[in-house]
Amino acid sequence: MKNFPLYMQELIQSIENLKQSEIKEVIDSRLGEFSEAGKKDINHIFKELCFCVMTANCGAEKCLEVHEGVDQGFLTFNEEELSQKFKDLGYRFPNVRAQYIVENRAKIEHLKTMIHSEEPEEELRKWVVKNIKGLGYKEASHFLRNIGYKNYAIVDRHILDVLDTHSLIEKPKSMSKGKYLQIEEILKELGTELKLNMAELDLYLWYMETGKVLK
């Protein structure tokens, strides 16, 4: 191990231990699901995008439940119908997220073109942030990770908590683009030491904080 500070060495050792445990198989399986999702048709990929629009400031498990309940409605409901379905399922932000999703539906073909282009991954993320309503850097990274891109981690409150606990960062009160990218660089350094890509590291860190491996 490089001459990292003790607090970083402790985190590295904790993740190395997880890599030798049964949770590695669970994480590898989930990453395989992400890769398969990215090979599916654009309608399936758009539904994955809708999930990531939903998760901003809303718990992942509740969003999974609601996402499954809406299903094809992400492709067919008008804004009023989608908002009502969200309300029926107990989703926290029914109106504004329904608006975002219906507006984003008009960009499906452009999204398909971008995903299948040879655009560098970072340019793809910038395009998603700029053009998809409801997705900032965290949610755009989440979406791309969930369709098989491996160079993104989702810097959410769980990841921030782990990094703060191990003194790698001081948990920010708000998250600007610059702060997000700065924390991402810390994660890249950590991933390099652990020989993990960002998608793998994200799932290990999320498991450390929550005891779960979700999408």
C-alpha cells in the first residue's frame, strides 16, 4: 500500500476485505445487470433514465418500488396521468418529476444517438446534464453507471458519509459542479489503489454505508 494517511489506509483495507467476501459476487452480478441494461432498446434505457430523475432527494428503495409500479407508463402516460400515478404510489415529488419525464420523452431519439455515438464518456455526461431535465452531475452519473458505463461513481449522501467518516473530505453543505468533480478525483485515486473502476467502488462504498447493493 502506498504511503496514504492512516484514515485512508483503513478505508482501503475495509474494501479489500469486502473484495474477498461473498458481497463481491453480489456486486459483480449487479454490474453485469448494468451492462446488460445498456444493450437493451432505447425505451428500456429511457425508463432507467426516469428512475434516476426520480431518485434526486428521494430514497432509492421507494423509487424502485414506484418505478416498478409505473413501468410502461413512463413511455405512454401524459403529464397528468403520470403525476396521478406517482401520487397513487406515494411518490414524494409527483408533479415536477412527471413534468421532467414527459419533457425528456421528446429527447429519446437524440439520447439514443448520443449513447450509440463515439462521444467521449465525459462529453456524454455533459450532454446529459445540459439536455435532460432533472439530472445534475450526480443523477447523470447514476444513469450512465446504470446502463453500463464504468467510469462514474454516484457522489450521494451515503458516499459522502463514508468519505467524511474516514476524513477524506469534510461533508459539504451543498454540492456545486466543482465540488462534485473534486470529490470524484478523490474517488478515482481510491479506485486506482484498489484496482476498482468507479462503478465497482461506488457499490462497495454504498454497501459499507447501507448494507445493501441497489441500482
